[in-house]
Amino acid sequence: MDERDDTRPKLQNSPRKVLFASLIGTTIEFFDFYIYATAAALVFPKLFFPESDPTTAVLQSLATFAIAFFARPVGAALFGHFGDRVGRKATLVAALLTMGLSTVAIGLLPTYDSIGVVAPTLLALFRFGQGLGLGGEWGGAILLATENAPPGKRAWYGMFPQLGAPIGFILSSGIFLLLTAFLTDQQFFDFGWRIPFLASAALVIVGLYVRLKITETPAFQEVVEHNTRVKTPIATVFKSHWKPLIAGTVIALATFVTFYLMTVFALTYGTAKNGLGYSRETFLFAQLFAVLFFAITIPVSSLIADRFGRRLTLIVITIAIFLFGFALAPLFGSGNLTGVVVFLVLGLGLMGLTYGPLGTLLSELFPTAVRYTGTSMAFNLSGIFGASLAPYAATWLASHYGLNYVGYYLSAAAALTLLGLLSIKETKDKTFH
């Protein structure tokens, strides 16, 4: 070890503590996010938009789902500022609280029958709060993992926060399946749908306890010691790092479109009477099975990315997503349960492959002084273009032009992501210190 290495801040967090803290936070965040997505497809159209016809009610409900994605860049700028100025730890705690309190508030909301149009208005407001919190959570969790990673294992460490996505999905789908099994439809719509939102409070307490036990990352400690913090991180990102910001936004596009087509759109179309017409229970079981492949492929692609590079790994996976778009309609539109399950397994498997190294790659595009802000902004701006409108746009395309055009939509997103990947250099050997 050279003299420069000896002066670096010492690692204070144990690997186990770091990885668990990064994983549990994103698990809670994504659990909160997915229970809203599930309720937006199954519950909110009937309880918060009952005056509309069924198709319009679903579209209005999905529009409130989209609100969070427009809130996420605001959260990225807000929490990113404090993450780059004050520190990763305090910012992660604040983001988790913002998300958790908004989720519990949704579980306590009166419905349209009780307070009229105020109900969907408050629903939209608390949905904005969810997005605000998630906008600050994801980037901080990625940095907590990657800035503590040993040499050659940054993608492996960076995939632990990503595992929060499938675990959160499994928990959210699992609780909705239990509610379906033990409650009648009337009970589910009367009070059962509130249980996942209120149960989030217990998870948030656990997450806060773990987050409060961690210390700052070595990379941020070094920025503080050398007094290299920037005054306004968001301004610096847009002024001096706009190229990696644009590249990162485009690179994450296919990931967002793939996931929200496989989850929210698939659930909406799969259970709709004018869609595939499956029962809620049957389709949730199919999605739950497919999400296991999402979880399995995340560490696989991360190991590959540490060995062969993030850029090459993601280029190959993105080409596979592009081709998968042309198989969407034949598989999903077959109406055959086997075809639907194969569709979900392939789609969510590809999602895991692209999601595993994504956070690490985005974090490597920015210097330490603005890394929280830059990473969060790229990811969440991509959420606006790739996820916020994906369920709405896919539902509209399917109803007007058929499922083939939903597949073309996915392939177009993959083509744009491929262009973004081709515009950057490999980041595997970039140092964080």
C-alpha cells in the first residue's frame, strides 16, 4: 500500500452491516412502492374514481401512479443536495421517513364515497410524497454499498440495494395474495387493501434502526477532509456533468420500461375483463413466481459486470430486451397460462440482468462530490420517461392497436438505451477515491 493509500479514511462499517443496511432500506422503499402499484391496478379505480367508466377509472388510477415518477427527480435534487453536502447517512434516514409516512397516510385515507373529490386529491398528494422519498433513497443506498466496496467487487456490492426490488415485490405480492385468500372481495375493498399500507410502519421502524447504526462512507469522509464539497450539487451536475447525466438517463430507460410493463401493465391487462381475464389471485401467483427469476439474475449479471465490465454486459442484455419486445404479443397475448408465465419469466429475468449492474454503472459516471445528486437524478429522470407513463401508454396502445405495439414500445426503449451505452466508456476501473 502506498503513502496515499495510508492517508485514506479507514473503513468503519463492516461489509455485513453495509450490505444489510443498503438492502433493507430499498426493500422497504420498493415494498411501499409496489403495494401502491398493485392497489392502483386492483383497488383505486373502484374506490377513488367510481364516477368513471371502468377503462377511464383504470387510466385515472394509473395517472396517480405516474405522479411519483415526476416527484422522484425533485426528491433526487433535494436529498441529493444534503447527501452530497451533509452526508449519506442522515439523508438516507430522512428519505426513508418521507416514503414511510406517505405510505401509512395512504392507508388511512377516506375513499371517494366518504369525502368525494378530496379523496383522489389526497391520494395524489401522498403519492407525490412516496416518489419524493424514493427519489432520495435509491441513490443513497447505491452509494452506501459501492463507496464501501473493496477493489474488484463494486458491482457485487452495488447489486445488494438492487435486490430490494424483487424482495419488496415478493413481500407486497405475498401480502395481497394472503388478503385474497383470507378475505372476501367485499372485505378486501372495505378494509383489507389498507393493511399493507399500514403494515409499512413496522418495516420503516426496522429500517430506521439499521440505518442509524451505520457510519459515513470512506469516499464522503475523504471529500469532507479535503474540503471538496460543492456549494450547490444540482447546479454543478447540470453545468459540468450534463453529458453523463443525459447518458445515464438514457441508459436506465429500458430497465424502467421493462419492469413496469412486466408488473403494473401486465397485472392490469392480465386481470381486466377486456384483457386476458385472469383472476387477481392467479395472476399474482404467476408474477410472484416470475419475480424469483428477477431476484436470481441480479447477482448473476453483477458478477459478470465485475469480470467483463458494466458497459459490455449491459449492451448484450439490452440487445436481448430489444428482441424480447417482438415476442411480447405472441407470448402474453396467447391467453394461455403457460405462455403468460414464460412471458413473465423471460421479461423479469431480463429485468434482473439489466438491473444488477445498473446502479453501479450510474454511480461510476459521477465524481464523489456530486455522486449522490448525479446518480439519483439520472435514475429518476429516466423514471419519468421510462416508467411513469409506461403502464398508461401500454394500456392505451393495447386497447387501440393491440399488444404488438406494446412490444414495439419496449424495443424502441431498448434501442435508445443501446445508444446511451455506446456513448460512454467502460467505468469498471474508475476509482472512487
